[in-house]
Amino acid sequence: MSRDGCMLGIKTDNSRNLGLDALRVLAIFCVLHGHARGYLNNTILDFATLLPLPRGVDIFFVLSGFLIGKSFIGYAEKNNGIVGFRKPVIFYLRTALRILPDYIFMLIVNYLLVYLEVINGDTHEFPIWRFATFTQNIFTPFWNFFWESWSLSVQWWFYILFPLLLAILCRHITPQKAVPIISAFFIIGSVVYRAIVSDMVCDNFSWDIWLRKTVASRCDNIYFGVMAAYVYHYYHDFWERYAVKCFVTGIIMFLCLRLIPKQLGSCYYNVVYLSLPPVYIALCLPLICKMRSYNKAVTGIISHISVLSYAMFLTNVLVGQVINLHFAYSGRIDGCVLYLIFWTLTILASYCLYIIVEKPFTMLRDNLFGGNSK
């Protein structure tokens, strides 16, 4: 069934995987609901604040690792185990045209709104050039400006380092050996980093900025996605045969992690915990990749929201800041209405960002390097 189409200027094509699109939709829902659920406190929808949901950012990390790992492993194997440097360079250019326009635009918007005192923020302690170069949180945290950029730094350095390291190692060893070595380095490195900086954690805020929101602490999440791509490519029979069992295991693991107490300062919570969610997400991938739909309308909606997900991620915190500063605490608007306003404004803002900024650069990218909407 063809899924080529263009609705409201949002173009999709039949090369997209419905299951992965659905996972992106779940991820962006978790992100937005997590940022807006406070509006529902003490309302008729108060129960929705306790929904057992994964962190959407964790899903995005695993998806990035899986898709890019799958692409590079497949390329290497088709070229006798050699990656070379042409593939990484083209990937860098494609990724820059995909990621940077929206990011830089929203960085400037955030800076101007702070300068005009429309939203709160500090642009002095962490200067704007650090955000423009994704160096705001490599080993040390930042706060109080353009909060959502922390996860994009994690992904950006993965985009830079993984192809480069793979190209270098594949000059000496096979991709089948190189990928686990690279992945193990970053997974172990993240755990070691969290162990080293645990002394910096004294409360929930410091746990959040030092452990959850630094590149060195979170790059392991993406490499679990890379290892899922490794299994997909080199052990595809296992991937297909045990898809259901892996999914069930992943769901059980998710539920168990909800029950284990997260005690601030413990080795489990400070060092180990953040490496566990990407494991259950990766376990769910084999079955999710098999997802099919025979309802064209549902498929189209999922695909279009998936395309908008990056813009939604970049705009939702800003929308929430405006609402919180100017409307949320006036007492004149019901929390459920604020929740609906948040979602509506985020969708409208993300659509405008996509049409005005992202789509033209995506079309330029596809014209220069060939089309691949994923």
C-alpha cells in the first residue's frame, strides 16, 4: 500500500516504517505530556498525571542509534567491510541540513524572547555560541536557557563520532567487530562518568542536570540502539524469531523499573538506572518494526505526526514557558484548558516551523543528495 502523499504541505513517502513512525509518535506524546501534565493537577483529568509512560527522549535516542547504525552497518557490508570517508561526509551534510536549520532558528527565537523578557532565561552564564556548537553540556551541565537542547547535543555528538570511528576502525577490522567495540566504549564510558560525578548530586535538580542531561552521561542510550541494529543485521533470524518474546521481556522490564525504588544517591539510581530504559526500548524494536496497518487514514496520521515530531520537540518547551509565565498561574483558566492550549499551540508552532524552515532545507537536502525521508 503506497503511503506517498502530501497533506497540508507535510510530505510522506512509502519508504517509511509504520512501526518506527508510531514509536516516534509515542515518544513525542511522552515528551509533551511530561511537560504539560502539571496543568492537570487537581482537575478532572488528574489521573492522567500518573500515566505509566517511558521518557520520550529515551525512545528518540534508541531510534537514532538504530536507524543510523542500521544504515552504516548495511553500507559497510555492501562495500566489503569498508566505510571510507565519503559516506560519513555525505551523512554529515545531510544531517546538518536536517537538524541545524530548525535548531539554529529556535535558538535565535529563544535568545530574542529572553532579551525581550517574553520568557525567563539567562544568556550570560552559558553564552549562545556554546549552544550553536553543541558544547553546552558535553561534560558539565547548563540550565536556565533553551532547556530542550540538551538531548540534541547528545544526538549531535553521536552523529559526528560514530561514523568517523566506524570508518577508522573498518580500515583495520570488520564492521562486525568494530560496532560492538565502539558501542561498548560509549556504554561503559557513560556508566563510568556517572560514577565519577555522583558526588555532584545532592538533590533532584542536580541529578537531572548532571546525570540525565549531559552528553557524557547519556550517549550510552543511543548505542543500545546501535546494538539493536547490529542484531538486526548480523542475527536477523534471531531478530525475527524472538520478536514477540523480546517485546514481552521489554514490557516486563519497563514495569519492573517502575516498581524499583529510585533512591537519590544510591548506586542504582545514580550510576546504573539511566542505562536500563534503552534496553527495554531496544527489546521492543523487533516486534514494532513488523507493525502493519491496513487503514490508510490512521497510517497517514501517524506518518505526518512523525514528520512533525522534531519541530514539536523544539517548540513545546518554549510554548510551555509562555503559558506558565503569562497564563498558568492567573487562576482564571482551568488546567484542562491550559493542557489543551499547550497541545494546540505546540502543534501550530511546530507546523509553522516545519513549513517555513525545515521543509525547504529538507527539499534542498534531497535535491543535493537524493531523497530519504527517514
